[in-house]
Amino acid sequence: MQTVESVRGVARAPNVSRIPIVALGWSLSLFLALSFVLCVLLGLVVPDFELHQPWLQFFPGFTWLTWPSFLLGLIESFAYGWYVALISGPLFNFFAGRGW
């Protein structure tokens, strides 16, 4: 049975790793931005697959394919990575810290 320590009034399980939010944000954002670039490149190589269709529903303002639209998709990909990190990282740390 694990013991639970109290740190600043919050119960925490001992030896629980915490996810660093900044590292998670950067890694997810760069992963999504690189994935976006690779998908755009693949869409240019194989235009008959219409790979741009999913981007139209996930990225407001994105059209196929202009430089401003490409940059907008890149920025939105990066922002989605930070959004996921800022929501999921603290939730993970909260629940892992409680030993659930």
C-alpha cells in the first residue's frame, strides 16, 4: 500500500513523475507543425488523393494552397499543440499526483 504525502494541502503519491508542461507544449506543437508540413508536401506530390480536405475542417481560414494559407495552417498547428499541452499536462499531473 502506498503512502500519501501532503504537499501544500494537496495529497500526492510518492515518486510520481510529473510532466513538464513547457516541454510537452513545445514537443506537441513542433510535432503537429511538422506533420502539417509533411501532409502538405504529400498533397503536392499526390494531388489526386485530396489530402487537403481534412485541413479545411480543422483549420479555420485555411484554403489550398497559398503562402498565407500555409502559414496560417502552420500557426494553427502549433497553437493546437500548446492547447493540448496546457489542458492535458496539468490534468495528468493532477491525477497522477493523487495516485489514481
